[in-house]
Amino acid sequence: MGACLVWLVLGVAGAAVQLDLDCAAPDRARALIEYARLSEIEQVEDIHRGALSRALDKCPEGQGRLACRSEQQRQADIEWERKVAEIKARYDKMQADFAEKCRASTALIDVSRTGFTN
């Protein structure tokens, strides 16, 4: 299961890196990044839900069941928050990198129009 999760996350991250981001259409690019972010969160949520269900099923019957289930839920919530934070940070960086790339390309165009070169 762990290996499957790694490949899924790498696949999603790889797809995100290959987004067609065009500085001429910044609203479209930002929407595409946001769509990719939400899509990755949904995929990870599905995996997380399955893993939690399997963990809860392993809790013993009887007296310790409630405490076990509570602890499994607590650990899963912590892991979920960590994963979502990682995804959000990665896509926030992608948004920032895109904005910087567009600012830099705009600056280069402005310099080339003036006729000044280094």
C-alpha cells in the first residue's frame, strides 16, 4: 500500500509539473494550478480514507476497541493534515514560481523594447 501511495503521489506531482502554464493567460494558468491541487487532495483523501478504514478494522473487539479506534482516528487526522499541508505548500510554490516567471518574462520584454542590452 505504501509503495502504491508513493507512485500515485509521484504521478500526480509529475503531472502538476507538466501543466501548460502560459503567462499570456494568467487566469487560466492559476485556475489550472488550483484544479490540479484540488484533484491531488481528492486522490490523497481517497487513499487516506481506505487506509483509515483498514486501520479501524484491525482494532480488537471488546474493551479496547473504542480506545483503539479513537487513537487510529487521531493518528489518521494528524497524517491527513500533514499531507494536505504538503500539497498546499507545493501548489502555493507553483503559483509563486509561475508569477515570478511571468514577471521576469515581462521585464525581459520591456527591456528588449527599449533597445538596451547588457
